[in-house]
Amino acid sequence: MKTKIWTVENSDKLSTSYPHLSQAAALLKENEVVAFPTETVYGLGANACSDVAVKKIFEAKGRPSDNPLIVHIASVDKLEEIVSHIPNSAYKLIESFWPGPLTLVLEKQDKTLSTFVTAGLDTVAVRMPDHPVALEIISRSEVPIAAPSANRSGKPSPTQASHVYHDLNGRIAGIVDGGSTGVGVESTVVDCTSDIPTILRPGGITKEQLEAVIGQVEVDKALVDEEQAPKSPGMKYTHYAPNAPVIVVQGDDAFFQDVIKQHEQEGRKVGVLATKEGKTVLKANKIIECGSRSDLHTVARDLYDVLRAFDQEDVDLILSESFPQDGVGEAVMNRLLKAAGNQVISQKK
Ligand code: TXA
Ligand code: MG
């Protein structure tokens, strides 16, 4: 399959790119799959009401069929066609955070969506992305759009069109290139069907932000205890992994340097994922900069690009800085630890 590529130079001037976006939306209507930017990561979209279309997403990504997809909408009134009940907490969250990086899990309507979207669950995950290109494509397609991250299953999510091209060229109908995404980690997934809303996946909207709007919010036990089965099926799979193994290093810069030295002495080519601050003090064969300690949003923004960049380098092992697990640091550490398969080296106190 030849993958069409459309470039949207400046999303503030969408009118000039209308022909592109109409072509992309037309392909979605014809039950083809098209990748497009959202504010978090690139999504791989397809008509959420069509079995044929949704199956193509799973095929292109190599995604396990028991992992449900997020349905993307461009206006809140579409929500009522998809879900059967909207609790008060959900209304409040929608008012505060949509469009934005927040996905709500709600009870689904029986008939509207392809059953492949929800992988047999009674619930459906829905979000309204905060990106002009995504909103334009979804509203022009006139259907709800199922869209997982547009990477091959297991790989880091794409934050640039080139990442999508690398993973999926020839496997999908088109890619809309709208430049780099901003947030860099995926949306926060919140289950609103439980009495107390529960975070199933940390992401672009923090627990603190959610609690400021609806009060108490729980965190799925599986996020803190490896033994527990996650309520979000996708959280159980290996994810975000570059080719070389990743180890997260918890400790100060001197400890990190010792760990690097030890691995180098054992003959390994070590790659280091370090912040701007870390890069000024650490010494290693290859260091790739990932944001700044002073603002973890910059680490979130750069994380997947840096993990992918290591695949272009001759390294045997990637040692990564560790980050405080609050605010967006929660999502950053969740993704890093998954990339590392939970391998951590900690400094003894
Ligand atoms: O930011 C994002 O959310 C991106 C962009 C493209 O919108 N999308 C994304 O989709 O990250 P994906 O498929 O890579 O991740 C969806 C997550 C998975 O962990 C999946 O298991 C979970 O949402 N999920 C989907 N439907 C669910 C449901 N009904 N109940 C619980 N978890 C669900
Ligand atoms: Mg994904």
C-alpha cells in the first residue's frame, strides 16, 4: 500500500490545508486508516463504527486484539451517541479539561461502535483532543474516530510524523504531518464508572489537576503494585521499548557516573538519557539530552523522541535519569519504567 503524506505547515491557518484534511477525512469515511497529530502523540485513526476499519488499525500496529482503543470526538454532543450514562464527575472533568489530554472510561451504548474498539468490554474510553488538525479531521469525517498511538505495538509512541513513517509506511493509507506534538506523553485515562473516579493510566493531566475539580481520585492498584492486574488492558503489555535495554538509575549525579563507569569497564557501549543539567556533569560515550529537571513537561515532550533516537546509535545499553513522581513526572516515570521493563538501579541511602 502506498502511504500518502500531507503536510500542514501551520495549523493556525488550517483553511489553506483544507484540501489535505478533506482527503484525509474522505479516506477515514472509506474505512481506511490515517495517522494524524494530537496534542499528546500521533494517533492512528479509523472509523470507530466499522469493523473493517477498526481491524485495519490492529493489523497495521500488530496490536493484541484484547487491548481496546480510545474513541476520539470533536464535539461533546457526539458523546451521547457513544456512551449510555454520563456521571456528574465526568461532566465536571469534561468542562475543565476537554479538549485536552484526558480520556474518560464510561459505560458504552450497545449498538453504535464496532465491538473491536472496546475489545469486548462494557465500557468505552473517549477523548476530545486539543489539536486543530485532529479536531478538523474528526469533524470532517463525521464519525467517531478510534485512534491508538500511531506506533508499531511495543515501540515508543510517535511525537513526530517521521516516527509514524518509520513504523507504518506502506501499512496505512496516509499520514497527516502537523509537526511535533506538544505534550509528548499520552492522555490520562480515568475510569468514571467506579464510585470514586480512578486513574488507569497517568498522562498529560495530573492527579492534582483532577482532584482540584472533582475531589478524591483513586489510582489503579496495578500502577503501584506489579502483582495486580491492570484495569486498563493496555497497561499490561511491554511498551515504549527502544532496541537496546533500558535501566533507570535512581541516585545523585556522582552515583550515576559510577554506574556508567562500571558498565563501560565491563565493555558495554553505554547510551545515557540525561536532562540538560545531567548532560553538563555526566560523561559517557553517548548522551542524548531529554528536557530539563526544572520543568518535567520538557522531559515528557522529548522522551519518546529520545528513546527512538537511541535506535540510531550503536549502544548496548541505555541508562536513564530518574524523575520525581509528581505532576507530569508520574506519567514520565510510568513510561520510562515500562521502557525499562522495571529495571532500576538505586543508590543505597
Ligand atoms: O493521548 C492518547 O491517549 C493517544 C492519542 C492518539 O489520543 N492515544 C493512545 O491510545 O494512547 P492507546 O491505544 O495507545 O492507549 C489507550 C489506552 C490503553 O492502555 C487501553 O488499554 C486503554 O486506553 N483503554 C481503552 N479503552 C479502555 C476501556 N474501556 N477500559 C479501560 N482502559 C481502556
Ligand atoms: Mg499506545
